[in-house]
Amino acid sequence: QKEVEQDPGPLSVPEGAIVSLNCTYSNSAFQYFMWYRQYSRKGPELLMYTYSSGNKEDGRFTAQVDKSSKYISLFIRDSQPSDSATYLCAMRRSNDYKLSFGAGTTVTVRA
Amino acid sequence: DAGVTQSPTHLIKTRGQQVTLRCSPKSGHDTVSWYQQALGQGPQFIFQYYEEEERQRGNFPDRFSGHQFPNYSSELNVNALLLGDSALYLCASSWGQGAGTEAFFGQGTRLTVV
């Protein structure tokens, strides 16, 4: 079993829809949770960074962490064609330098 | 301000050869991490360098080695290349002695082993 599980999709939504992405994990020691966006043939770009449980909002993006369920989510409101990309969740333990990534979910927003 | 830069962008090597990939961190950053991303997979942590020392290593064989220079740039070396080493190699930089946030990734080097 992988440490971080992420449905690879693909996910296709119409422009303006809400995109819902999620990851589950098995290691309860994870404390820091991140979401990255990766365009084709590019490196990952950090979107959201959350410590421990709770919600965080930044513009059209909302990240949620539920440590009791070992489940994290990313919501994208009013999705745009430019949001079409692969979204990667990542997480790490305190005092650990290694990030553990999910496999990524490919999202297409149709104009 | 240039972000994290990697070179080369692409390269093709033959099985059994050796390869060196290079990374310059974002200005002000002193820590460099390397990741391997196979097609359709998430990045896998190879190792991290801080103060010219390997600070942490992932589950990769000794064929993978690295170096960090006084100017904080870094190299990843892979010996005795296997077909399975074909992947996108990503460099990420951060700062500080504490466990940092890999906020800045380079565009990657796509290695193809034939």
C-alpha cells in the first residue's frame, strides 16, 4: 500500500464548475500538507500549504485537512481552462525533509 | 529573479552509461532536494543537500549520488544507467536549517535511457 493515495482521474469539468480533488494517507505522523499544480513538461508549482488540520483559503482555492480521517482535499471554484493541469498532493512529517507525493490527478476544464 | 534552473532540459543516454544533472537554486536558497518523477507518477525523494552535506536520503541505490557546491548549486550523478532510470528529474530549493517547504521546483531534466 502506498503511503499517499490519489485518484489519477482523469477529471473533466465544464468551465465555471467546482473541481474537487482529494488524497488519503496512511502515516499519522504527517503534519504538513501541500498541493502542487504541474503543467505538462513543467516542474510542480506550490498552490497551497497547510499545517495540521483545518481549512485554508486563497482566492479560488480551498484546502482542507482532516487528520482524524487521514484525508485532504483541494477545491477549485469557478474553474478556468487555464486550471487544466495535473494536481499533486504532498505531505511530510515534522523535522523531516522528505516530501511524500501522491500520483497526481489530471484535470481538464472544458471551455 | 531567476527561479530554480536545471540543465540540461533533455538528454538521452545508453544503458550502462553515467549522467550528471545540474541545478542552481533560487537566489537566497541554500538547500537543494532532488526528486525522480516517472511517467504518470508523483515525484519520489532522492536526497537533500544542505551545507554541502547530504542531509537525508530516500530509498534509492548508491548508483545515485550528489554534490553541493559552496555557491549552493548541486549535481545529481547516476551511474550504470538502467532503462528504469528514465524519468523527469526535479530539483527543488528551499532555505534554512529547519525542514523547509519545497516551494520552488525547477522545470526538470527529462532523462531517457535507451
